[in-house]
Amino acid sequence: MICDEVQLRCIGGKGGGGLVSFRREKFVPRGGPDGGDGGRGGSVIFRARANMRTLSNLGHIKKFKAENGGSGGDVDCHGSDGETLYIDVPTGTQILTEDKKQILADLVNEGDTYLVAKGGRGGYGNKHFVSSRFQAPKLAEIGENGEEIEVFVELKLIADIGIIGLPSAGKSTLIARVSNAKPKIAAYHFTTLSPNLGVVSLERLLKEKDASFVLADIPGLIEGAHEGKGLGHEFLKHVQRTKILIHMIDASDTDIPTSYKVINNELKKFDKNLAKKPQIIVVNKRDLIQTEEQEDFLKDIQKKLKQKKVFFISAEINDGTDELMKEVWRVLKLEEKKLEAEKEKKIEPEAAHKIFRPHLENTKNFTIKYVKKLNRQKYYDVVGKRIEQLVNMTDINTPHGMTRIRHYLKKMGIQQALTKEGAVENDIVVIAEKEIPFIKATTWKKIKK
């Protein structure tokens, strides 16, 4: 079976920690701090590759973690950045949220990339915190954790044409006759257990350069396929990217109209847009019908299906396949022009000038929630991207670290907001699961050695 679905946990690398260091060279008085910054953690990136066909390279790996950044060194040495981790997937791969409700990325073309988990920022060394008022800081940041996300990865094969129909209608035989594909062919149902792709070249037939397309043989569908019966929706999704469909019917079928409706109903129930795709109706196994009866047989089928154009072929003996491929090429070119016109309508003209509004970007967003009261202390939960990042990257167990956080609580307006909420001395402020005692004196004071 083709591996076309996997669930992965992707983790960006942790940033390297900054260093607290002071120059100690001989004959260099008052050398000052020289602790370097940590390196950025590596990111996890999905990358589309045209030479891949399945997700089997990911089937046995459930977690991908990028390299951590290196720690900062003395003499202002910057830590090494973590190496980016590329996850190669076939073109046509979609990256979805864990619950499959949102598509995060659709990697259609060779080289398309999607950054799924960003590496953490490296921590600043103590040299970064030097100022006229703070000349010997013993403060360095901890490296930031990389992003962590669970994603669902799904492959939808990219083909121009999809062949659909009931089992044993002759789909594999047709793709073997007209393309370079070599599918398994046998006289029993569900011979095809995975979609087959083949390139059909019509340059000699049409005397037209680059006249070729990709044809997909979709495993046989049965009634209830949209609910997972038979090979079910496991392969219906591969039809979604096709531009047109070849609907193949077995000439020996005793109830062709019903079989025709069954397939179309399954397409509609799985995805309404599938039923709207152009279809070329093909009745296969012409060689099973007596020659003198073939014309009347075809007219009867056209009448029952209410279709003016039905191709009557024999894929087994390669009878009528050239005419079918010519029609497929004609309809394909018309559909491509239609899709291109629709695409142009959706494209909005770009603005003449991009306007930047940095004054509208509020980096001080936070929310405060009263949690509980325990031993006469009230607990307040503070949530905000920037303040959580600062707390995570600061060692609050050191005097310098705690002073820094209290400085930012005041600077970002959190101190004032907590006071309005009723916070008093020694109440507990919880930020990023770390507890910080609330005090009113929040001025950045000079800390004695």
C-alpha cells in the first residue's frame, strides 16, 4: 500500500545560552564584560521534491527535532547557529493541523518550502546589557525553546487526468497501453492497491511539441467508498488535484447506468467539486461485444447514460485508444485555459506602495487573570507572548534576572494593571509557569556586587 498519510511532531532547536564573562587579560585594566550571545536554534522546514512518490521515508519517524544553537563564548564569541532540518516530501503534499481542520501549506511545485517549527532565539551574553548605568552586568539570557507543533501530513498525487471506475473496468490496462506506467494487471477485483502514475506522450500522434500529460490510475471504487468501504476515501483524495476525469465502464457490466451513477454519487459525497470536474465517458472491453452488435450497443449506452459522446474502446487490444487520447488532450487544454482565466480573476492588483505602520504594532499585549487565593496570597496569571519570552529567557533565581523582569513588568504596564486588579505586596504573579512575588518597588536599581 502507498504511504500517503503520516502524523509528525516537529520541534525547532533550542537557542544557545548567553555567557556571563569578564575580560581578565594581563595589562588590560577594567576589561569589562565580554560574554557572547548564544546561537539561534535550527528550524524544521518541509521541502517539496518532484522525484519522490510517497511518504514512506517518514513512516517510521514520528519526531523531527532540529539542532540546538551553541552557547556564547568569552571574548564576545557568538555561539554557532543550529543547522536547519529539511524534511523532503513529494510534490502535492499538504501540511495540516493535528485535527485536519486547517491546511497550513500546500507544496505543489518542486522546491516549495514551509517553515513548520521555528528555532528559538539565542540568549544575549552579558556584554549586550552594558550601559552607562549598568557597567558590570552579571546577567545573561537563557536560550529560547524552539517551536513545537504536531502536524498531519497528507499526500495528494498531482496528475492532469484521473481514471475512475468500478474494480476490473480496465483502468490499469489502459494506463499501461498509453503511458510508461507498468501497473499490476490480473483477472480479479482490487488488483491495484495504490495509485499508478504514467506520462502520456502524444508528440508523434499529434505532431505537436510538448504534447504530454500525467495520467493517474485510481484504484477501483465501490458503493460506500466515501465512508471508507473497499479501498475507500484512502484514494479518493488523489482525484482532487486532477483537471479532468476518464470515467471507465466495463462493457460486460449487466447494469451500466447504475454503475455509472454509483461512481458519480461517491465522488459527490466525498467532495462536491469532484462531481463538477469534466468527465470523458469510456466503455471498455469492446472486443467482448460481437462486431455487428457494437454500433447498436454504443447507441443504447449513450441513450441510457444521456451522453452524446461515449468512447467505445478495447484497452486490451489497443483499439480506439488513440482517438480517446486525442479527445483527452483537447478537453485538457480547454480546461487549463478555463482554470487560468479563473485564477487571473482572483488575483488582486498589488498596492503601488507598501505601507508600514510600526506605530500600530503593539508588542505589549497581555492579559491578566485572577486564579486563586492560597495562604493569604492571591495568584494572578499573566499571559502575553513578549513577557513570556522574557521570563523564559531570564534566570529569575538571580538578583540581576529578577530585577530585569520587574523592570519589564513596569515598562510594559503589567505592574500598573496588576495594581488595578487588586494585587498587593507579596501576591504571586505567574508568568510562563514561573512564580514571581509582586512588589511595588519596580525601579531598575543598581545592584551591589
